[in-house]
Amino acid sequence: MLADRVQIQQVLLNLMLNGVDAMKKLEADQAQLEIRVGWHDGGDIGFAVSDSGIGVQPENIHRLFDAFYTTKEEGMGIGLAISRSIIEAHGGRIWVTPNPAIGATFHFTLPTGKMET
């Protein structure tokens, strides 16, 4: 996999900070942030960042990656938009799924082939 390490670190940082923010009202023993990496369909590398926070409302899912859209009291709504731009520039994709019980999981994939320049 060829990828800009700093940009992928930024995506992971954005997703982790969003997860931590979603759990800020939980007791410490209830807050869980999990990062998984593995093979995804078609040989891509898949990443998943899951939290046990407040989750994502179904009506917001299609807008979460839009620039300047936010569900937070503070923030500018650019972190997920930047993350989407980075992942798509690397030939990957990014999406979110609600967790069955609580929280949400943000997924992204990156191709294992060479990036075009």
C-alpha cells in the first residue's frame, strides 16, 4: 500500500477525537474506543474506529462527511470532510455505521495497489 502516512494519521486522529468527543458524558468504565485494521473485500486494507458514545442519528448519516456540517455544539464540521477528501484521494472510501447497541463505527478502506500521481 502506498499512502501518505501523515494524511492517514490525520484521518485516524480525526476519527479517534470524534469518538472520544462522543463519549465525553460517559463514565470512564463505559467509554470504549476500538481501532481495528484488517483485510477488506477485494484485497483492500480496512480500518474501523468504534466508540461507545452517543451514536449517529439515521437522519444525519448522509450528511456527516459534508463540509461545515456538524452535530456538535463546538467545532466547524470540517474534520470528517477532510478525512473523506484524504481517503478518496488515496483511492479508498469512508463511511459510518451505527453500532447495534451504542455508539458508531467509522470505516475506511485503502487500496493495496500503487497510487497514481
